[in-house]
Amino acid sequence: MNCPKCKSYDVRPSRRKGIIEHVLSAAGVWPFRCQRCYKRYRKVTLGRPIHHKTHGGEADPGIALDPTDEIASR
Ligand SMILES: [Zn+2]
């Protein structure tokens, strides 16, 4: 995965803005931003994009699964 504009590999997951990008993320399309030219673009990604670099103490809760989906009361 790299930037379509400057071909840099220094791209990071971007914050989703608006209902449209939330809907797109549910379909596997996540926004990214290039750290070199700051171009913002969307890309199909399997699962949630993960920051590989941790800055110490920055905990990412990830996807909170809803237990009521799996455990149905009989
Ligand atoms: Zn770029």
C-alpha cells in the first residue's frame, strides 16, 4: 500500500469524517493520508487499519464486538 500521488509508503489511516466514510468503512473502505504529500484517499482494506508504530501508552481499543449478537437468550 502506497500513495497514488507520490508513491510514498508513509501513509497512515486517517480519521473517518461523516456518515459516508463510516458506511464505507463497514464495507471495508478506509480513508488514509499520505505523510509526505498529505494527499487523502480511500482504499479497500481487510479489517480495521492498524497503526504498526506505537507511541507508548497509546492503546487502541479496536473493534468492540457486541456480545448480544452471538449470545442470544433462549
Ligand atoms: Zn503522497
